[in-house]
Amino acid sequence: MKSITLNIPDSLEMNSKEVLMLVATKLYEQGKLSIGQAAELAGLTKRTFAELLYQYNVSIFNFPASDLASDVKNA
């Protein structure tokens, strides 16, 4: 796993765990990480990460609505 150093302005008043959750959530939302990978990045269990996604307005169902419509049509 790669490591990075990130300088965050004090005015944001975010701790490192909050920043990791924000990054992990965004990467999950973009489909770049699985829920397990994102949870690991955030330092959480999959269940806890999934339960916190709503706070970031991210659905646990990370696929386009068109896929759902197609799935229903094919069921």
C-alpha cells in the first residue's frame, strides 16, 4: 500500500480519521475501491463503513440506476 503525507489547513478542523473517511468514501463512490478496500483505508470494519456512508450522501448500492432498471427488466 502506498503512503502519502497530506497537510490540511487547521481551519478545516478535521482529524486524520475524518480525512481518511472522506477520501475512502469518495474513492468508493467513484468505483475505484470496493467497500472492503474503502473500509480498510478508513480503518473501519465493512459494516461500520457501510453504516457511515449515508453521512456522506453515498449509497451502499454503488452502481448506476440504469443497471438496476436493466436487472429488473431481466428478472
